[in-house]
Amino acid sequence: MKDKIFSMLGFAMKSGNVVTGESTCLIHIKKNVVHLVIVAEDASENTKKLFKNKAAHRNIPYRIYGSKSSLGENIGKSDRATIAIKDRGFARKLIEYIDGR
């Protein structure tokens, strides 16, 4: 299942539907153009809390998944603690895979 999730993240990145980094993700969340927020398991508690609250406030699904290095590696970047998905289809499929449905 991990392979499906990471390959889906790679496809989303290549299609331009991924936003990474704390400040960039926050900007896109505030613009209400994000359909899923993913935070790394090894992100700080403050980061997890911040994004959980921001996502809940805007009714955006929020998941904790993977490590910073695995998230970054699978989108072709350095370590990333936060990733936001802008496409509804990618977001729906990723939620399905992460939740194990």
C-alpha cells in the first residue's frame, strides 16, 4: 500500500498538484485551494497541531503519514514535513489509500 501512496504523490507532484513546505502550504490552505494536508509522522508536535487546526477550520482532510525523508524523496525534493494536495481526485485517492480502504 505504501508504494501506491508514494507513487500517487509522485504523479500529483509531476502534474503540479502538490504544494510543499510549511509557509507555502499555509498560504494555499488560506486560499482554500487545498483538498488534503499530509504531515510527516516525525514532524514537530507544533507543526502537527498547527496544520490540524488550520485544516479543521477550513474543513480540509488532514492525515499524518510517512517520514519527512520519505515524503520529500517521493516527490523529488529534500525532506518535507508538510505536503498539501490541490487536486480533488488525487486527494480522494490518497485518503482512500492512507486510510486503508
